Amino acid sequence: MPDRDILQGRWVAVTAERGGAQVEQLADVAVVFRGDCATLQLPGAGGKPAEKIELPFTHDTTRTPRRISIGDGSAEAVRGIYTFLDGRLQLCLALKRGDAWPTAFGSRPGSNQVYLTLRRAGARALQGQ
């Protein structure tokens, strides 16, 4: 099954790091893929309200690690990497639009990166992963 099809649906956080720190409000963290659109729901930094980013996405399975770009394809897109591991989606995103592609899964202190381990919400489980 192609990655685009596997990604479809709602994914909720099992663990989340932002700027090197654990995110405690996991209920506020989710990613929804519908067609060619991705919606990121992240808690706001420093007590700010939750952020919701909804944009088209593309992915590149020819790279290692696989890449995902959320945005209109311009230099301002949110760039990230992803993998499927044990039925979960690992996603590392450079939240500052236009930042360089992440090269490893994780989130360093002071960085604009978020590192998520997500499980599929609902009954649909990953097939063949």
C-alpha cells in the first residue's frame, strides 16, 4: 500500500517533544490526513492557545528518511521526515516555515522542531507495517 494511503485518517500522539521538552498536553496533539491535505493540531508554546495548521502535503519516499512537506510546495512549507514503526507513525517537523529539513528523529532544546510518535485513532490499524 502506498504511503499516501497509509497516512490517511486521524493520528493522535502517544509521545510528543517540542524544542527538546516533553509536551504534557497530549490530548491537544493530532495530525489528520485527508486526500492531499494535512491538519496539524499542536498545543501553543508558553501557554498560548492550541495551533491548527491545515495545508496541502506532499511526501517523498525516495529519500532516507522519508520526507514530508506540508504547505504549497514553496520554501515556506513546513518540512519534516517520517517513518512507520511498529504500527505507529513517527514524525519530526521543523515548525518554522522555511527551516532546513530535519535529518534525524528528535527535538533538540531551543529548536523549532516537534517530534511526534502517533497512533492511528479509531479502529483502522496499519496493514503490512
